[in-house]
Amino acid sequence: MTPSTGIMNYIADKEKEYGIIVEQAEDEIAAINMALGASFGGVRAMTGTSGGGFALMVEGVSLAAMTETPVVIALGQRPGPATGFPTRTEQAELLFAVHSAHGEFPRAVFAPGTPEQAFLLTSKAFDVAEKYQIPVFIVFDQHLADTQWTFDGFTLKEVRYTDYRLRGDM
């Protein structure tokens, strides 16, 4: 669901280069459940949507929390319900991400403002999700998702990968 579609399109283009799998689900209910199944199977998993689609994912977020299944959810913010205004930007779904789902459970929410922050916080989101076995949200707006940016490159020295399954000192 726009504005998260751009993420899927970009990553799908890099599928073979980086050895990742991108799957287009039939709806957001299937998308969150596919991501949870992949995570349960032992891989880092992420799904993306926007407000209307995220409303459909809420039960899956609750399942992730209850079963302590790590997952990253990219939540693209745009104004309005349903299809909203896919060509306009808004930053109004932070509380939706913070308070959605059934019951109370830990979660983390990251809100990048630049492409570099988005890159680094996405890496951190995967790390936090896996370390603490929680759902982690990356909330962003249409402007960040669809604007053309010029930059020299990302600083990879800040990106770390820890496989917590192999550690006994979590």
C-alpha cells in the first residue's frame, strides 16, 4: 500500500544481488502472517503497509507479541482512511503504531527523517526485534518514501549483525 510500495519495488530489484526473498501477498492480513511465518522459520522478516493496511495487520501484530516472534513493520504515513491521499504526506500515525493491537506488550518505534537514518534505523530495527523478540515499527512519511535524494553513500561501519540465536547471554 502506497507509500510502502516503493520499498518493495526497490528490494525486489535487489533480490538476486543480495539473496533475499520478496513476496507480494494478496492483502495485508496475509502479508503480516507471511512475515511472521518467515520469522518463525528463522529468518529476519519485514513487511510494509500504510494506515489502512496496517489496520488489517493489527491482529497479526498481537500474534507476534503473544508468541514473541520478531518482525519489522514499515508503516508509511499518509492522510485519510482507506486509500487516503496517496500523493500527499502526513505524519499522524505514530500513536496508532504505539497503541495498536490487543493487550499491552513491548514494541519499538523508529521514525527516520532522511534516507541515511532510514537505512541505519532499519538495520537497528531488525537487531532490536530479534534481540528482544518483539514487533518493531519504522514509521515514515510519503515525502521520505518518494522524494529523490542525492547523497554520497551510506556509512556501513554503523551496521552490525548479531545472530542472537547462537548466544546464551541474551
